[in-house]
Amino acid sequence: MASAAPASAAGSAFVTVTAKVSIAIGVVATLYAAVQVIAAWILLGQLDTDAVLGFLATQPIPWPVLWVLTHLTTITAAFLAICIAFLMVSVGLLRRRAWGWWGFVLFMVVGAAVNFAGIAAIDATFSWVQALPSQPELEQAKAELAALRMLTLATLWVSTLVFAVLHGLVVWQLCRRDVRAEFGMTRTPR
């Protein structure tokens, strides 16, 4: 029985520190996202959208890029909503609410998966740029871009794997029996 108390205290400290750090990240991310929404609303409100879309329609742009360019305000608003949700589940984690635990675990798992999807999106962007019609004066830039692509992808893979391991360790710690007990969960999550 004496050995259970230190484990519970360690679990409690882990949850508290994780939640407080996540709240700080959530506040900064929410403020950043709010500035993005305001900037998108102001800047795109002053832009002749029809002229830009008309120009883009004449270019060989992949549909995902065109979709992103035509939905910038919606994307920034969605990012703000996600940041607010992360902040809320972080507060729930600090207050030892079961919904905070589930939400935080979900954010950790989905966050790791989204990082891997981001690698594919960035690689596709590099492929699209390199597939643009060749121009003699840009051959040096294309060679540099190929090297930059390899460096970027290597960096992305390393950082994505590091964050996936970090997220996995956080989830593993949160799934320990003594930590789950702090949230009123006595059974193993499925």
C-alpha cells in the first residue's frame, strides 16, 4: 500500500505539469489563431477575389491548392476552433475530468497522425512546383529546390517521428492505472 502513494503522486505530478504546459501552449496557439483569423478577414476583405480566382483558373494548380487558397478564412477559423478545443481539454485534464482525459488523448493521437499527413502534403507541393514548365533561367533554382526538398523531407520525417514518440509516451503515461484512477476510470480504455 505504501508503494501506491508515490506512484499516484508521480502520476498526479505528471498530469498537472502536462496540463499546465498544454494550457500555456493552448493560450498562445489560440491567440495566434485569433490573429490569423483577423488578418485573413481584413486582408482578404481588401483583395479582389474574383481577379485572383480568375488568374488561378488559368494556371495548372492542383485542386487541393486551389481549395486552400479559396477557403483561407474558413481554414483559419477552423484552426482557431481547434486551438480553443485543445485549451478546453487541457483545462479538463488539469481538473481531472474524464472528458479532458479522453480529449487530450485524442489530440495526442490525431496530432501525431496529422504530422504524417503533413509530410505527404509538403512532398506533393514540392512535386507540383518541380513539375511546372521548365525555363532555362530557373534551372539552377530547380536544382536547389530538389536539394531543399530532400533536406525538408528528412527534417520533417525526423521531427514527425520524434513528436509521434513524444505523443505516444504522453498517452502511455496517461493510460497508466494510477493516472486513470485520478479521472475516475478504473477499467482499461479500449
